[in-house]
Amino acid sequence: MKLIVAMIQPHALPEVKKALFAAGIHKMTVTNALGCGQQKGFSETYRGVVHEINLLKKVRIEIAVNDEFSSKTIEAIILGARTGKIGDGKIFVSDLVECVRIRTGEKGHDAIG
């Protein structure tokens, strides 16, 4: 089992969801986040005062998948989020030690679904 965490641009979320649904991945958690990487932010002037904006809006997608869906999930995220420009995002993949479905008590492979 794997936990896939993707940090993407907010405007890419509809395309990423569409690509994930087409790949047969329907379960995910989506969270609004702030962060910066190579983009390093930007300066903005408001009423004569310069504001440094170095934390940019991002969307964090978390998906727990069984091993056989890992590569399909990653490919779908890349398909939906890639523009070829700095700031497209990152995908992190980590091993998922345990998963328990609260409703039924199922564990492991069966709990992810």
C-alpha cells in the first residue's frame, strides 16, 4: 500500500480529478495549502506599500492506493497538472504501513478499496 501526496496548482485541480477518474481512482482527500519552492513568491504594491508574497496557494491531494494502482495514480496526476513551467508541483510517495476502515474493521488491502 502507498500513500501518494501531490502538491499542485489550484487551477490544475479539475484536470487532475478528471484524469484520476478516467484512471479509475475515485477516493482522495483535497486540502488547500500555502507553500513556495522555486517560484520564491512575488512582490505586490497596495496603496503605495510593497508586500512580499512568498507563500503561494497550492492544493494538496492525498490518495491511499494499493500497490497495483500506484503508477496509474502518479501518471494521472502528472497528466492533469503538467504545464511545463516552474510551479507545476511535486508528488511524494511513501509506504503505508496500515489502513483500517472504521465502519467495517477491515484492514490492509481490503480497507483501501
